[in-house]
Amino acid sequence: MPVYTIKMTWDKDAAVWYAVCDDIPIALESGSFDALVERVKIATPELLDLNGKSTECILNFKANRKDEVALWQTMGSPSDGKRHNEAKRNQAQILIAFHAC
């Protein structure tokens, strides 16, 4: 039974998830991760059939989402006389990976 890997990526600018697999071929998008998984599961058998491929398969979903967040650090404490209310802004990136089989 063939295994197809569906790459799911978050598009920050468009605020949508998109799914791509050149082997099926499929390219879909949705504002919801779960809704996109369902759309792929519904569309895949029809697309495989149209391309003369077996409709029995395993779909392996691999997704990633990369976001930037701001971290704030408080400088000093009220008791040590340092500028307690002054904050320093740091940038960090968080990579969230979903692997659903």
C-alpha cells in the first residue's frame, strides 16, 4: 500500500494552513489545521483515481509552524535599587511540529 506524505505549513501572512503532496498531486488550504486534514482525506481518493493510482493508501501528515514571540525580562528587583520597572525585549522563535499518522 503506498504511503503519501502530506506537508502542512502555516502561512503567517495569509493566516492559513496549506497542504501539498506532489505525488498525489494535491494542494489545498484552510484556516484550520483540523479542517485541512479532513479536506485532504476527502479529496485524496478522488485525485488518486483521476491520476490512475490506487485509492487505498496511507496518509502521513507532517506539519510545522514557526512563530516569533517577544520575551520580556525584568531588570533587577525593587529591593536592590536597580531599575526594576525597566524591561529588556528579546526575540525568540518557536518551532511547533505536528506529526500525525
